[in-house]
Amino acid sequence: MSASKSRKATASEESLLRIFTVPEAPESTLSKIEQALSEDLEGFLSQSIVALEKPLHQVERDFRAFEIPDDPKFVSDYTEEMMQTLIAHSVHTAAPSFIGHMTSALPYFVLPLSKMMVGLNQNLVKIETSKAFTPLERQVLGMMHHLIYGERENFYQRWMHSANHSLGAFCSGGTVANITALWIARNRLLKADGDFAGVTEDGLLAGLRHYGWQDLAILVSERGHYSLGKAADLLGIGRKNIVAVATDANNRVDVTAMRETAQTLQQQGVRVMAIVGVAGTTETGNVDPLNELAELARELQCHFHVDAAWGGASLMSTKYRQLMAGIEHADSVTIDAHKQLYVPMGAGMVIFKDPELARAIVHHAEYILRRGSKDLGSQTLEGSRPGMAMLVHACLQIIGRQGYEILINNSLEKAHYFAELIKQHPDFELISEPELCLLTYRYVPQKVQQALNDAVQQQQWQKVAQINTLLDELTQTVQKAQREQGKSFVSRTRLQPAYYQRQSITVLRVVLANPLTTEQILKDVLSEQIAIAESKSHLLNQLAKLC
Ligand SMILES: *Cc1c(COP(=O)(O)O)cnc(C)c1O
């Protein structure tokens, strides 16, 4: 920043042309950042923080200017400023002790490849601006299709690059993938028929009238992702028509309850448009009984979508892929590459079992997306889209199926190890067993656990609630303090375990996807939580009084 005192940038046509052509001088801050990114990535990233030492409202002060600056700035001055204000206060999501969310470390090669992708600036909406990127994206979708459905060679030869078909849609993430799947389900259900031109032309109201339905509904587990609510809202179906069905003690949807719900709805004249199975819930990582859901969808003659945004990558593991058994019956499957496939954010996919499916959402335009063209934009919700598929392609080729097998198996086994640590420790309570690499737990001193269990046995639900309320406060305090200390990070959520008669409790949530997380780090995370909890004597005393 000192430089800006001695020299001042000026806007001129010449200097502007230079920013499109001439790279930075090797001694500039930007060049140093680039060098650090390629030579000492870990060092560079660790300038960002796990801690939130500086409160957000103070960080906001650095971003309070609202006028676009009149005067230009030197790139070096700008990047130096950003080192202080932005990078130093970003979250170190790649840290091996950052085990609270689905965001993990990235393989180093995606960095230079991302730069190349941005440089090429291809737009996947149409062939005219993407050429080879379009077949590459179709290939990635084909590979993911094969991973799920395992069709034969001639299937892919026939459909993968076919102009009027697609094996999936590449998009920015699981949210858009889920919206796309339900959009297709809606359009296929309310298809043109007689004088009704289809929901796409005539709208939802006309569709319901034509088919004689009171309403539409989508059935999903109470653990379904909130993006389904957004989809229902956007598609004009309404959030309240996403019907949340209860889960069993293992957080898997109760299919009997779902069947009953469907029957009740049908009696009321409500048409079930789709069933959504979750393969890896966001909060507990459990997988719904997909085979049974597929059976129910057949009975109801409705679309069967599987939301495997996070869990879908487990299909890469021959050892554990049977956890997803039944996924091959889904009409559509959401998988996020930016979760367990180790691709940077902005890489979601929805895969279609039937290559004809996407025709339900086809839109054409005259200047692009002409009929019969191979433009991907005619069958996607999003318009202009970057060449992110290249980074998925890179990871699939470079890590390979066997590489993912190792990564996925290790994550799962690390979660099992962590669950054992928690179970064996007298002062922790495991709330949800890891089915995939996600688990929830909380700190509960041994004596309190005994009192709690006794109260449960004697069905003293009021006492259970009293203890749980204090434990909620303790869990929240521990989670916040740990985040503020900045050495490690776990997240928290609220669950309604069957064991506590569905009382809502606060739990710590851990996702073990970072390959660099060691067993020692997991032990340290628990030690840190114990130390924080033990320092909260007022809460512990209150709990002791209830024992
Ligand atoms: C993450 C997730 C989503 C949403 O994906 P985004 O990429 O955040 O849009 C949807 N469903 C499940 C089960 C998820 O885990």
C-alpha cells in the first residue's frame, strides 16, 4: 500500500489495453500470490483462519464503501489491500481440523486447471462458444450415468453425444440439480393432452384443471434438503406441498408412513408428483431405503428422484456402494462434484436414467439453441455456464475410480473410528452413527448421562427436557468457543432423536471428508471440547443439580 503514495494509477486507453494483454511483473504482489499458490499452497491457505477472532461487524467496515471508485488502482495495490482485508479473514476450509462442513481440501492440480478454464472462458450454453468443452461435459455426464446405472457400451455410444438427448445436466450445484429434476417431473406429469398444451405453455392452474387434480405433492423424508422447498416454490407447487415424512431411529424415511401419506393425499384428490429419496442426508448422512421407495414410486406412477448431492460419491467405492442399493431405479439423481468428489464449488449434476427425460424442459431460441444443435443450453435451467465439467473430468481421470475408492473408504473408516472414540469416552454421547462419513454427538458428563438414561427409562419426559435444555446451551457454547479459538471447527444442528421421544436437541456435527484429517486431530478436537466444557462451571453446576 505504500506504493500508492508515491505513484498514482491513471485510466488511459493504453493502460486498459494492457490489462487484457500483459501479465503482472514477477515482483508484484499478484505474482507472489500465484507463486505461493503453486509452490506453497498450504502456507498460503493457512493465512486464512479457522477462527473468527475479528468479529464480522469489524470485517464489514472494510467493505462499507458504496461508490464505485472513480480512480483506477494498480493491481499490486489492490492485491496487497485484499491480503489484509479479505484473505486474512477468509475461512480456512482446507484445514484438516476444519471438520464441520462438506467443504474440504482440494487436490493441487485443480488450481492451475481452474486458471486455464477461466482463461479459455468457454460458455457451455452453446457449441459456438465451447466446441470441445461440450463433448467433454457430455462425457462427464455419461461417466456419472454409468457409475449409477451401469448401462452397456452401446447405450453410451448411442446417447452420450446425441443432439436431442442428454444423460444429465451439469449445473452450479445440488440446488439447481434438484430444481431441474423436479421441473422435469412436473412437466412430464402435466404433459400436453388434447386441448391442453402442457404446463410449459398453459401453466399449472390449467394443468390441474385439465387433469382434475386438486393439487400436487412431493413426498420426502423430514431430513430432506431445504433446496426442495425452493424448487416447490419456484415450480408453483408451494412449499407446503413438500410433504415431510417421519424418519425411523436411524434417520431413514419410514416408507410405510410415506405410503399412508400418499394414500391420504390421493383420497383428497392430490396427485403425488414425485418421491424424493435422500442418499446421504445433510444433517446425519443417512441413506433412505431406496429400493422400497422405488417400489412405492412404481405403485404411485410418479417420478422417483434421489438426492445424492453429498452421498453419491460413495458409489465410487465397491466396498460401500451397496449402501446406495436401489439408486439405479431412480428416474433422476443429484450428485454434487464439489462435495465428495473434491472439485471446487460450482459443480453440480443431475443425471437422468432415460436420455429422453430432458425433453420435458427443452427450450429453443433462434440465435442459439437451434433445433437439432448439440447446444447443452436447450436442456438446462441455467444459461451461460463455465467449463467446470473440465475440473470434474480432471479429477475423474487423475484420481480415477481406484483413487476415489481409497478416499471414500478412508473417510468412512475415519468416521467409524471417531464414532468409537466418542462411544468409548464416558463424557460424550454419540447421537447418530455414521452410515457414511458424517456423524453427530454431544458432550454429556458421565453423571448427567446416567441421570438422563434413568429419566428416559422411567419416562420422566419433563426431566429429560430439563436436562436436554441445559445440554443444548452447553453444546452451543462449546461449538461457538471452539470456533472462536480457531484451532478446529465442527458445526452444529438440531435433531429430534427417537430415543428422547423426538425432543429437539442441539448436537455437534462432523463431516470427515478431508483426506488430511488424522486420528490425532480427532482426539485433539475432543480434548479441546472437554476443556471448553469443563470451564463452563455455571452450566455444569446447574446440570449437577438435576442429577
Ligand atoms: C449440499 C446438498 C444440496 C444442495 O447442494 P448445493 O450444491 O449446496 O446447492 C442438496 N441436497 C443435499 C442432500 C445436500 O447435501
